[in-house]
Amino acid sequence: MTKKPGVLNTAVMLATSVAIAPMLAQSDLTLSGQVNRMVASVDNGDDSNLQFLDNSGSGTRLRLKGERDTGNGIKAGFYWETQYQSNKSSGVDAGTTSDFSDEFVTRHRDMYLKGGFGKISLGQGNGAANGITESEYSGTNYLTGSASPEDMWGSVTFGNSGGVKVKDVIDGMDALSRNDRLRYDTPRLGPVTLSVDTGSGGKTELAIRFETKTGFGKLKGGFGSWDQKDAGTGKGTAGSISYLHNSGFNAAYTFASSDKAAAPDAKNSGLQLGYKTGPHAMDIRMNTTDDKTSGVSADSTELGYVNRSLKGVEMYAGYRTFTTDISAADDIKILFAGARVKF
């Protein structure tokens, strides 16, 4: 994920937002954001404590979007988003006793043109294959877990492992995240959309996505590939597929492989099973990564629940475990609960 100092950018965005607020009702400008906080008990078998965290699965952030009709059936727009976390969950370890410094992260600085030809985007934003492992209907994604569990808990170490962290052995391999690129998305071709981009250092991404209704529910999925080239993080392929039955039962499967100099044979797979009814969503998901660190296998299991009874508020709770076949390494156990408030 591309990270850049964002304090000045965010100050400018806030000042601009205040200045234009009276005009929002007369324009296609939208100011929105979220705060996502949780309490977690983190135990790595060697140490444990209670932590008060910003959930890195979907961190606290502020966004500004704008769009206008330029004529001839073409619309121009921009997407500006900054994340601001205090004590982020992806940076903590069992036994941590002090808060991490507040952190600004630039997520989107993107502009686009769209029309009957599709959509052309230029700037920092989602790569063409970003999210390709995350096709799912669970209703819990990014709150209690995802196909990339290291995004939430990557810095937690396995007890008695010599300092091995979750992110050293677990990797969802979800393409190249957000980066500076030129991206093109086709218009929908029936149920299918194609996406391609090129970016700094000659990197490329390609993805195909689909979503369609069936007789008893909905089906969606995608497949993507990427080549980082000059940045040295190698090539990869990944995909996912998900089904939602009309009853609320849902399932998803994800797969990925990556060819990096440090891990030329890395592979990841995951299975998610869930159920949704009214404001309730619950699931179980399992992930396995092989050879992120050569010769090492690691597993992750999550139980999650999300409640959306209150408008704009998502309350959640989850239990996550990480295990690895590193000799003598202890399991990691994390119990957590929190809420995401959107505005």
C-alpha cells in the first residue's frame, strides 16, 4: 500500500471542505468519512494485554468526492481521501503498553473522466486488481476480518518464535493496493467489467470482474494479475468467487500466488462461510499462507459478527487466531469488539 505524509494535504482538505460547505447542496460535492474504534485482548502465548485501537481493516478517515457534467455525455470527477489513525491495530503487539503516534496516510488523490466509453482515472487510487481477492457478500468484511488478515493484525508476534510477526508469514496477496497510476475500466459488458492500469516504475495490473443474479441468489467474482517490475516486489495472480443465497447464507473462496525474490513460491487461499438476516451478519473464515517465508506455513481463523440496527453505525465483535508451523512458536489469540460510525 502506498503511504505518503498527509498532514498538509489533510489540512488543506479540511479548510477547503469548510469553505465549500454552503455550496454542497447545490453541487455534486460530497463530504463523508468514518471513525472506527475497538477494544482488543491480544495474547501471543508469551504476553497479553488489553488494547484500545483504531481498526486498520477500515481505519478512521475523511473523504471528499466531486463530480460534474462536462457535456457530450461525459462526467469529470475527483476522489480525495486521507486516513488518520491513532494506535492502529496493524501496528500493535501483545504486551504493548504505550499508544502509537497518530498517523496520516494518503489513500486517494484521484481524478477521472467517465462516459459511454468507460472510465479513465489518473492519480493515486486503487490499482486495477486491488480488491480482487475480496469478492464476498458476508457483511463482515473489513470489520472483523478479510481475505488479508495481516491488514488488521500484521505486527503481532508469535510467542517464542524469535520475533516472527503475522505479516512475515501471512499474506492475502491482494495485488498492489493503491498507487499512482493511469487506469482504464470498460463499461459493463453484460455482467463483466475489464480493468487495466500502468504506473510508476513500469508496473502493470489487469483484472476481470463479474456479478450476476441466479435463480436463487447472486454470484460475483474476479481474477487479476500484476507485475511490479522495477519496484522489485515481483509478479502475482489472484482471484475470488462468492455466492449469496436468497436465504442469507453466503460463501466465498479466494486464492493467490506471488513470485518475489524473497518468496518465489508463496501461495494463499481462504474460505469464508456466512449468514445474513435483517441487521445481523455473521461468518467464519479461514486463511492459509505457504512460503511467504520460505518453508513456513501459517493459518488464520476468524469468527465475526456485525450488527447494523442503528443507522450509520456498525457494531461488531470477533475472535481471531493465528498459528504457524515454526518450531516452538505459540498461537496468537485475539478477542475484540468495536464500532464504525459513518457520516
